[in-house]
Amino acid sequence: MGLAPPAPWWRRRPRAQSREGALVTIRVLLVDDQPLLRTGFRMILEAEQDIAVVGEAGDGLQAQDQVRALQPDVVLMDIRMPRMDGVEATRQITGPGRDGPAKVLVLTTFDLDEYVVEALRAGASGFLLKDAPANELVQAIRVVAAGEAMLAPSITRRLLDKYSAHLPTGEEQVPDTLSTLTDREVEVLKLVARGLSNAEIAADLFVSETTVKTHVGHVLTKLGLRDRVQAAVYAYESGLVRPGANGQ
């Protein structure tokens, strides 16, 4: 019997480890206005050895206070909540000048909820459906904690195309910040915006995956972005890529 092919990067289950190789606990804050859902999420996550739920909040304002007090690694954030919704809370938690470790994983009831786009713009590292299986919730927490974006490339592309009406037409002036990128880095950014994985970009540009990873890292650093999801949104918002134009 042959060996099964490796799972795509968004389905792998990375575990945070220290430099010494010891398992590191991922600190999670649960934010949802429904106590029953928070209880369910807590039971699922606390069954994992490398995840600890350090607190809960019922709305965005409470979430801000809890993030400051508890310094979680990942915030599991509902979108629609009283007083302050998940989009604004995400913006406050991950916006400019926030140097804390917290990354936001957005929860949504419906696939491609229109608010998800705004949450990604606000700084979320990805999104997950509320009815996702327990193992996907755990996987998502680990992926986001490891610094990856919890969106498969195909979802990134579909998400941006779905809500292209919310994004610039491509006729706007390209921002000066793009001038900090090399020609090759601009190429890579366009391909990221199309939803291509590092392997697909490498094949397209005839370079190694390591080289692509380096270019992506330079793009994120130069543009002050958290991950490739924000890079994709930036490419559309800046006018570098036009919705529905396949990143050209």
C-alpha cells in the first residue's frame, strides 16, 4: 500500500514548540455573546494538552479589556455582538501600535459572511464557520497561533471575488508604499492576491519555495502586514490587483 500524500498546509496541525522542543501552551480568549457556545468551545479546547482557555468575553468591549489583562495568543472572535461587534474589536486588538501577541480568528455563522472581509481588513488572521467540526476548530487555533493565516488559497481568492464590490476598482492611484518593493516582490504580491500557495508561486516564477517564502516575508515586513491574507486584501485595496482580473 502506497503512502498517502501530505495534507495541504491549511489542513496540517502544527503545535507550538519552544526552542528546546517542549510543548508550548496556546493561550486562548473566547469572545461570543452566547454563553452556551463559549462553554462548548471551552470544553473542546481544554481537552487539548497544548491549548488553555484563559478567559471569556461577551462582547467587543469586554474582549479589549480581557486582551489587555490576559495577553492571549489567539482570540476566537464572534462577529455580531452587542455594544461592540467583532470587526471593531479586531481592529482595536490588532491595529497599529498594538504590539501584543494576540491574533484574531473570526467566527461566522454563514460561509463568506460579508463582515468577514471587514474583519480581515481589520487585522484578523482568518475565519472559521461556527458549525465546523471540533477538530477543525482545534486545528485553526494552532495554525493561527503558529503565525499562519487560516484561509486556504482557494478561499482567499473566492472571498475577495465574492465581495469585489466592496473593494477598489483598480483605477485608484497605487500607494507610495508599493515603491518600497522590488519588481519580484510585486510579482509575488500579485500571486498571493490570486490565492496561490508558496508552491504554486514557486512553479509560476521558476524559483524555489524557500525563495518565495523569503519574498513573502519581505513584502509583509515592508508593508507592515501581519500575514498573507492581509497582503491579499492590501493588493486589492491598493489597486495593484483588480477584482476578477486573476491578479493581473
